[in-house]
Amino acid sequence: MKTTLSIILAALLLTATACNKDKRASKRFMKPGTWQVKEVSVAGNNLDTLPTWAVNACDIYEDLCTANWTRNGVSSQFYWQFNEKAQTFKISRVVPPAECENFYTELVEQQTFKYSGVYDVIESKKDRKILESNATNGYPGQKVRIIIETE
């Protein structure tokens, strides 16, 4: 009886600990604050003027997480999330009807839409991420690479 109870308790503890580790890892994956975009490239061609990302605090299990893509003082909000145990990263720019006019005239709005897609997480350190995708809205079939670092 003691052995069975011990095995059940150990299994429950292991399950709880495994989920907790996953949750902690995901929460620290994208800490709030300013992330400097060090590279944005499409098929090896780098973007000339790099944006910054201001990542807003959120509970990834309760909220729709947002960040601001800022370039030359103009910002565009996008949604982000990690999936597949933080092996993929999704950027999603959804344009509310009230912002449609700016969407067509602001380059930063176009960028957040074109770079929206699912990225493979190539490298993930506390202060540096490397993301790659061949399936973005604006560049399907072309390799898009984004490197971001915290300040």
C-alpha cells in the first residue's frame, strides 16, 4: 500500500513539476520591455531601417499578448505567442477597422502585416532570440529571419 501511494504521489509531483517548468519557461521566453531588432532579412537581404519591439507584460495563458513594432517613431501593434513548447513563435497583425486608413499609408503597418506568420525558434536565450520562417504573409516561400535582443 505504501509503495502504491508513493508511486502515485511521485507521478503527481512529476506531472505538476513538468507543467510548472513549461509555464515558467514560456513566461520568461518573452520578457516585457524593449527588444532591439538586430536583423530582419528576406532571402538574405537585410531591411535597412530596423524597428524596435516594445513587448507588453501579459500572462500567456490568460491574455492575448501584444507588442509594438516601432520604426522611425511610428508604431504598429501586433499579437504574439509561443506554440509547440516554445519551438514556434507566431506574429499576427490584425488590423481593426478604425486603423484601416493608416494601414495603407504607414510603412510600419505594412511591415507588421508582411512579417506576420509562424516562425521556428532557432535560438532562444534570455536576452536573444533568432526566428526563421518560410511562411509569412508578405514573403511566402522565402526565408525570413528576425534576430531580437533585449537592452
